[in-house]
Amino acid sequence: MVSRRELMQAGLAASALLAGSGLSAGRAFAQQKLTQGDILRFEPLGNVTLLHVADIHAQLVPTWFREPSINLGVGEAKGRVPHITGKDFLDLYQIPAGSPMAYALTAEDFASLAKNYGRMGGLDRLATIIKAIRAERGENRCLLLDCGDTWTNSWTSLQTKAQDIVECMNLLKPDAMTAHWEFTLGAERVEEITRSLPYPLLAQNIRDTEFEDKVFEPRRMFERGGVRIAVIGQAYPYTAIANPRRMFPKWAFGLREDELQKQVEEARGEGADLVVLLSHNGFDIDHKVAGRVRGIDVILTSHTHDALPEPVRVGQTLLIATGACGKFISRLDLDVRAKRVQGFRHRLIPIFSDAIEPDAEMAALIARHRAPYEKDLKRILGRTEGLLYRRGNFQGSLDDVFTDAMLEVRDAEISLSPGMRWGGSLLPGQDITFEDITNASAMTYPQCYRTTMKGAMLKAILEDIGDNIFNPDPYYQGGGDMVRVGGMGFSVNPFGTVGNRISNMTFLKTGAPIDANRDYVVAGWASINEGTQGPPIWEVVGQYLTARKTITPRNESAVKVVGL
Amino acid sequence: MTSLTTVSRRDALCLTAAALALAPGLARADAAAVEAELRKLYGDRKPGSGKIRIDVPQIAENGLVVPISVEVESPMTEKDHVKTVHVFADGNPLPGIASFRFTPACGKAAASARMRLAQTQNIVAIAEMADGSLFSTMSEVKVTIGGCGG
């Protein structure tokens, strides 16, 4: 990794780390008093400002979102950011324990800090920050770029086919976006939205399956502050594998690294002073891309939901990671002269909803879109005594609620729940609303199936998904976290090879080892299969919570991580 | 709520994967089978690296139709041109995928095709030039049931 010290030695970065933000050790934050002024404080640098948002997942209003306590890196990424969590993360970036940024960036002491610092995100707060930066810096120097995973995964976005979030995003006036989960709205709807979108959806790596023609504009040239900026879009390369291909049957994806190199060269040929990759690859893939594709100045990363308080530098390329669900926006000021980045200053700006004045226009639009669904959203299904969360490589306490609900309501022996990185958190003592559950489940293929699988098939599934996360070559990683499992325990060695990572599969009902040849009744959801039958998962979880009333999270995990 | 649903495609793929894993009797090619094919074609002649490139996805979107493009650097003159390119897959029941023949009239040595891959495996391509020299390259294609990403 590029260490903090190396960045300092590079000279360019010193200002970005300390002088500019004062964030890590800032007095205001140490005193735990948050003001909008502190959040916005930034000494401008150079001639261009890039503003980066990613993985908003249609979260219009502020949420709780606990960062992972386990986020393992394999291969070259082992022990390298973003695969550093908790206290190690705080130490690396010299963030005081208990400070607002410790709350925003780690799982340490999350429940109690959440009470101090409040929810994060909200597009009305984001609008305030963006307007303030544009006003201070000058609109003609700013470029707002959205990495995608923006249009889906809230109840209102599901009900309106993303009309709510699209209209709200339009109000933010982004300059370009790329995409992933957007495609699960179906190709027709995506085309319908993009036709009316006042800015382009860029993707150099999507082709029609018949003639390999590009489906979307691959890149666009912008001029800001006298700098010609080429923005190249990179959609999630494995959309057709991770999500149902039938929803966009004529589109093929893939990394297409050679094509990406050509895009960079063409952009330079057209006179680009600065080349930006707007990428949904995921951080580790982008780290590798940065080392192999020549001529990219900045990669705006996404997909893996990492939030990093400093850029990571690979050769001459800066990687920016801005987190998820509206918690952050990154500001990157660049001094671009003679077709080179001569200097930069960066800040990961936390969207503390209690400290930022909501933008009135955006707040009104959000309220208008939520009003028809407000009664549903606020419906209380139950209550939790402990912290519920999903994010992390392995099963979180909110996942336990989902897998337990499927076992009970679908009368299954084993249950499977996808390891998606979106889905917020709930604090101890909090009511669990329908909105909380749909924020962790709203999607266009929510059916909760019930079927039988042999033990051998369960092993194959776990191994395959394990390899998606822990393949040592990031180009072979599919992203997401490990599948969540109910009714079955297992051990996983992230550093094993495919077929050899999973062991000790145990049927929890009896304590017996899983029998490769026995049929187990399995419930699961988010199958990519066409014609999957069953009730939507939020009904299954809702029914379970309504019957149970109170959730008491378990302390012990049925997943043992070995080989560390 | 208690009826069994049909096995999904995803599950079916899992079934396929599991069946392959559990059926050691099922004939499958391996690296040795590809070596044997190469020996049949070229005896003990050893290929060099470089000149030949294959473009295959890292992870197949659909194992039934995996796109492959192959291109060999060559001036394609009478004296110096690519004669043939053979493509092999070391995890399919039969390793031979495609053979392309070129003449100087082709102008360039490039071809595209679709192949069917039963499982994660290596794709090997080898080019024979007019002077008898050989160049080969290899790339892994992962065939997966898919994860549930970001």
C-alpha cells in the first residue's frame, strides 16, 4: 500500500493530509462539537474540484450505517486499506477514538457514538454541502460525479421505479454517472430514464451481445477551470453474473481492460489534461487497474462501499473511496497544469445530518416523493434490544433476523441470504420499521424461494461465493460479502483456494455434520433465476418480526474464520 | 408457504457444478490432454511467448456462449505470416475449441468465436508462423454461479 509516510514524502499530499482538512486531529472535532462550517472547512487548491458520490442506494433520508468490523483482504490486498478496520484503522489515520470520524468510519463503539453524533446522509444535507462548495469554489471549477448504485434499494425507489431518486439526483446536477444495480430496473426502464437524464450515464464496458456495439457513451470531455477533463465510465463488470441477466439480456459487461487503455489514449489524443475513471469496479480491482492501465490521473471508486479519509496512490494514479448510503462526499481539489496533476488536496466530507442544515428545495422534493408511502415506511414491525447491522464479510446481526425469519416462516432447515453491502443499522432499543427492513431488502427480484438442496450443493454454493470474495486476483472477484446462512454453521479460510475454503459444515438443529448426499429444505431470496417463486422477503421478515415482537441479537456466530 | 418451488437456474448451475465435482468417472480434459494435443501437432517444438493475444472474459457471463478473440502480431507477408491458430480449453470434455487458418491475403491474423465452457478452466491459444516458429498464450476463465455484489 501507499503508506501515509510515502504520501507525505511525495510532497504533493502533505497539504491534503493535515493542513487542508484539519479533520483527523481538528480541535472542533476533538471537542465533539459539530458545525456545518467545520464540515465544509477546506482551503481551496489549484484549478479544479472533483466531487464524488457513490453507492447512495436510493437513501433519500439520513440513516444509521455501521462500517464493517471485518473486511479481509487477500493476495496483495492483505493488510492494505481498505482492508483495515476498527482500532487499526483509527491508528493508521490518527483518528481519535470516540471522535465523529471514528464513529463515521469504523464499527468501534458504534451504538453509543451513534447516539452522540446522530444519523448520517440525506440528500437534502448533501445538497446543502454541494451548493456551498459550488458557491465557494465557483460552479465552473466543479465536476460532480456519481459512481452509481444510486437508483435502487429503498422502498420508495422500488415503488416508483426509481423516479423518486432520479428526480432528487437531478436536483444535485451531477455531470455524469456510471451504474450497476440500476440495471436491475430492467434495460427498458434504464433506457427510459437515461433518455430524460440531463447528464450522461457513461460505460465503456457494456456491449450489445450480438454485434459488440457500445450501448452507452464511453466517456465525455468536460472543461472546468480551463482544464480539459476526460471522464471515462466503467460500469460494474460482473453485473450479468451477480444480478439477473434476463433483466438486460442484450447487454454484456466485463472489465475490458484493453478497451479502457484505448479510451485513455483517445482521450489524451483529444487533448485531455486530466483523465478520470468513474468506476464501479470495486476498490481492489481499481487498485490493480491503476497499476496496469497507463495515463489515468484519478479513479473514483465505488461498489465495495469503502470510505477512506485519504487518497491511495498507485504510481501516478489517485484512488478515492467515498463510502456508501449517502454518508460521505469526497472533495478533491487538483492543480492541473501542463497536462499533469501538480498538486492535490482531499477531504472525505462526512454528512452528519444533525449538523448540516437541510436544503429546503431538496427536502420538499423528498417529502413529496415519500408522502404516498409514509404510512408503510413508518409501520412498526417489532423492536430490537441490541444493535442490528449487516455490513461485514460475514453474517451480521441484521442478517440473523433475515435467516431466522426464513427458517421459521418458510419452515426450512437451512436458509441463505445474500451478502450485499447495503442495508443500514438499527440501534439498541429501536423500533424496527418496514422502512428499516426494506432498506436492507428492496429489490426487483425479492422472492423467498423454498427448495431442497443436497449437502454437496450447499458446499458448492459456499465455495463459489467464497471464491467471489476471496480470490487472490481481484480481477476474478465478484464483490459483495459472504452469503449469510441460517441453520448451518461452517468454518471458512479466506486464504484457501476454491473448493478448499469451507469446512466443518454443521447442521445446527442436530449438531451433526452436513451430509453431502442428504436433501435439506432450503429457503433463500434474491435468486438470479427466472421464475423463482415465493413471497417477497420483506413479507417473510415482517411476518416473523410481528410474531416475535422483540429481537435479542445473538452474541456467538456460527461462522468460524480460520487460517488468519 | 410450505410448497416446494422449482429448482432455480442458479440452483441448477449449482447442481451442475456439484455433479461435476462429484463424478470423478466423467471424462474431462486437463492440462496433460492439451499437452498431448500440442505434441500431436508440433512434436517437441516449444512455443515462445508474445505476439499472440487472446481476449476472453475473466468471469464468464454465460458458460454456454463465452466470447473469445485471438490476434497475432504479424506483417502477413508471403515470407512472414501466421499460418494457423489453435485454441484449446483444458477443462472441457474435449480440449479442442477452434482452429483458424490464415494466408497473407487475410491482411491480419485475427478471429473471434464463441465457446462453451463447462467449468472454470484455462484457455490456451497457439500460433504457428510461416517459418515454423510457435507462440502461445494462456488465460483463465472463471465459470461461477455468481455472488450477490455490492
